[in-house]
Amino acid sequence: MNKDISRISTYESGIMQSTAHRILGRINADYLAQYGLTSTQWYIIGHAYDAGADGVRLSQLKDLLDTTMPFITMTVNQLEAKGILQKLSHTDDSRVKIAKLNPNYARTVQEIELGLRDELRARLYNQDNITRDELATYINVLYKIAQSNKPR
């Protein structure tokens, strides 16, 4: 269904944005629950995984997720208690904290990523009849909005 964008009110658009956000969040949350993870924990794990042996600074996670240091510290501490992350001090400045993925969890990260992708495909492509091109356009628009509105 394509709607004429000039005929969509801002409140209607806002409702659709909120609804889509909740649906996608629910798909993620339901899938991640089997691993005992929240979406935010998954985002942090993913960034630590991508950072490799160097790890990721907690301050970078704070900025990336647009949240507070206490929240990031608490979440990283939870993941450390589960044996998923290691929190270390930076070698040059002990005030700087780094989150590194426990190497033993790397295979699980790959498993979750592939499984969650399959779940999203099944739910969006098959159940909601969203094409790959439509989803790609949606994701590209999200990236543009997020990148263009970051504080400078």
C-alpha cells in the first residue's frame, strides 16, 4: 500500500512510526529472550564484537546509544557478570573503561545474528509481505535520519 505522502498528517505518520518501532522491538526482544538478553545488551555486545581485540570504550557506547554513562556501566556490568564481556581499563588512562567481548562468546554472537536475521525475514518478508527493496529503503532512511541528526 503506497500512500500519497502529501496526504498523510504528521500525527498519522507519528502513529505509524511508533507502531513500526514497537513491532520491530517486539520481534527483537522475543528472539533475544531465549539468550537472556535485552535489545540494548545485544547492541552493546554487537559493537564489542565488531571492535575486536581492541574493544570499545564505554563512552563511545554512551554516545552511540544516546544514553547515560551510569546506564552503560550498569549494562556492561550485567554482561560481564554473565561472562559475555570483560570490562578493562585503558592501558594509557585507567579512567577510560573498555568493553571487550569474551572470545568464547563470539560463536554465540554469530548464531544470534543469523537467527535474528532469519526471524526478521520470516516476520517481515513472509508474514507482512515486505520486499527486500522496501526493507532496504526503510533501513537506508533510518541511517540518513540518525546520521544527519547527530550532535556535532
